[in-house]
Amino acid sequence: MATTRETILTELKRRGHARADDLATTLDLTPMAVRQHLYQLQDEGAVTCCATPTPSGRGRPAKHWELTEKADVYFPDAHRELSLDLIESIRSVMGDDALDKLVTHRTVKQGERYRAAFGGASATLMGKLQAIARERSREGYMAEVQEAENGDLLLLENHCPVCEAAKVCSGLCNKELKLFQDLVKDDATVEREEHMLTGARRCAYRVHPKGKT
């Protein structure tokens, strides 16, 4: 079971930022108890506090907490050093074509696993996305599905356990986008709207159902 500290870090990772009072409500704790954890994490450099002016411009600005880069150590990194060494070794010894073949093989295996999680041909678009999110979360991506205001669906990944590897092997991200597009090609189109490698706090994929204007 996750500790209070771990749950606070996870909530901030998922939300991007939050007030201590909001975290307290989610965790069923007192705001003071949550602040104590936040202050400790702040001392370690894992979180930072910023003030946001109220909409009216009056009153005391609201304090929001968010993660810093130092917080990455609390989340899975998929054996960062080993991954980077293997990628560079494959590229040096076997060439870029061999690396691309390996990435493609990895993506094919992921696709097989995700399709098996769909539960059959009768799966709805939402059901498929939720199955993908569950599998991605097991891989460390902290994935979830949300509905957009216009009726589109959003596949969100709040953490990337292979981010460092993806920085030196762009095929990982390119292949995964194509995988999502292929998995729901009969039901929807998929485009990436936010990308961690370009500085976003998460990866976000907009899923537009076919036949919807």
C-alpha cells in the first residue's frame, strides 16, 4: 500500500499542481497533515510552491504545489542506465536499422498484449482506451482516459518510465503513436497534443471518434 507521501507525489504528478486543501480532501486527511508532508518534500527539493492570484484579483493568492525535476527519482525509470547503454550499443554495433527493427518488435508485442486486453471484438472505443490505459499503467505510464468537452476522448500519460531512452531513440515515441492509431483505427483517429519530450508535463493523445463532426 502506498504511503501518504507517495500518494501526494502521485496526485501532483497526475494533476500537474494542486492546493494542499484539495489534496487533503482527496486523501481524507487534514490540510495541516498534508502540508507537513509537502514541507518535507520541499526541503528535499521534490516539490515547489507557487502563488496563483484569485480570479477577482482580491484576497490572498492561492498556494499551489507542483513537482520539480528532482521528484523523478520517486517514479519508475525502467532501468535508465541499462536502457541507454543498450540503445547506444545496438546503434554502434548493429546500426540504426537494427535498432529500428528492435523497437518495431517491441511495439508489435505491446499491440498484441493491448488487443488481448480488449476482451473481444465487441469492445467499445471507450473500453479499448480504458484497457490500453490499464496496460500502460502497469508499464509505469500512470495512464488514464478522460472525456473532452467536445465529445473527444483523451488518453493521458502522466509519467514516462522510458523518457531518457526516448530522448536518444525517437522511434520509441513515433512507434507508440502509430500503435495507438492502429489499435482504434476502425473507431477513431488519434493525434498527440502534448509530448513530454517537447517540455509538456505529460503526453496527451486526442482520440476523435469517426463519424463525429
